[in-house]
Amino acid sequence: MIEEGKPLFVQIAEQVEDSIVDGSLAEEAQAPSTNELAAFYRINPATAAKGVNMLVDKNVLYKRRGIGMFVSPGARDLLLEERRSAFADRYVQPLLVEARKLGLGPDDVADIIRARVAHPTS
């Protein structure tokens, strides 16, 4: 799980986000505690807390005093929208720039994508 060059607390936050996006951590479900995350990933609890607090700041998690952290209502939709936007910026925009250089229009690009989906190469 540990990636070089990316802060651990960000990686922790992303792992919790992945669980929300894939549905393994449902809205209103209790999220893993800071201590559970720290033990599982063998990191300092303060680092895990920083990742959890990042999710609280984004309204992905909320705290129930004396009970723990829970997934906020609407968190999955919020994360999906955020990831769709990042997907467009990271993959679609460069694709369109290259397509323009090659003289490809939207229909050409769509045809290429459909062909690759129908007959993926390894």
C-alpha cells in the first residue's frame, strides 16, 4: 500500500475513500478508527489521524462524540464527482490534445475507444 513520494496520511485517506467508492464502507457506517488504521498500516497514530481529519475536512467522514467516525451521507457521490473530474483532467484532456494534433475529431476518438473496448489488447 505504501507509495513512495506520496505522504502516508494522504495514502490513508485515499484507502478509506476507495472503500467508500467501492461500497465496502457504506454511508453512515462506522469508519476504521485512527488506532485501527495505525495498527493495520504500522504507522504512527498521529499520521493516521491526519488522514482521517483530511476526510472530515472534506465532509467525507463525521465524528459522533464518544463513538467514532462515520461515513457522511452523500460521501460516495461527492467522491465519485471528485474522481470523475480528476479523471477528465488527468486522462481525457491529454487525450483530446493529442487527438487534435493527429487531426482526429470526437467521432474518431469515440470509434477508437469503442474498438478497444470491443477488442482489448493485452
